[in-house]
Amino acid sequence: MKRGIILLLTLGSLLLATCPPKTFDRPPNKVFKKAGWELRAWLTGRGTRSLGIWYRLFHNGKEVCPTDGNRTIVTPLGKLVYKENPTRFDWHGWTPVDDRNHMLFLY
């Protein structure tokens, strides 16, 4: 019971946190959906050495944002870690822990 309460409190704090501003002028390249969760991904610099993937996570239509103390979350989509990188390339946002998921965009 305690575990369930802690999980709900953690999820609640994630949903109430302020998201970093990042907008795109186009739809995502890929959207992963499962059980009310949605992970949207945008590619930048495709075909170059500066390839980047930007991820944004949503739960029941609301964006899930990181808090200072919680940058890892387990969802039906898998385990995700929030990454911030000052460069345009690399992975950004709620990144799947299993790096093989990144390869889905390259084929």
C-alpha cells in the first residue's frame, strides 16, 4: 500500500512540474502510444553527424515534466530517463533507457 501511495505522489509531482520550453513547427517523426502514455519524438539533423532526437512524454494528454529529484520514470512504454543536452544533436527529453529504441528512426 505504501508503495502505491509513493508512486502516485511521485507521478503527481511529475505531472505538476514545469516543462522546459521546446516547440516544433512540425508534427513528430514518430509517436509511441500505450495505455494512456504517449512518447513523441522529433529528429533533427537526419543524415548528418549532428543527428538528434527530441522526446516529449504525455500521460492522458498532459505533458509529463521532470522534477529536480526525479528524472527516471517507468511507464508501459518502458523505462525513460530525462536528459538535457545543450547541443542540438544527441538525445533530449524523456529518452528510452534501451538505446535500441533510438535505432527505430534510422531505418
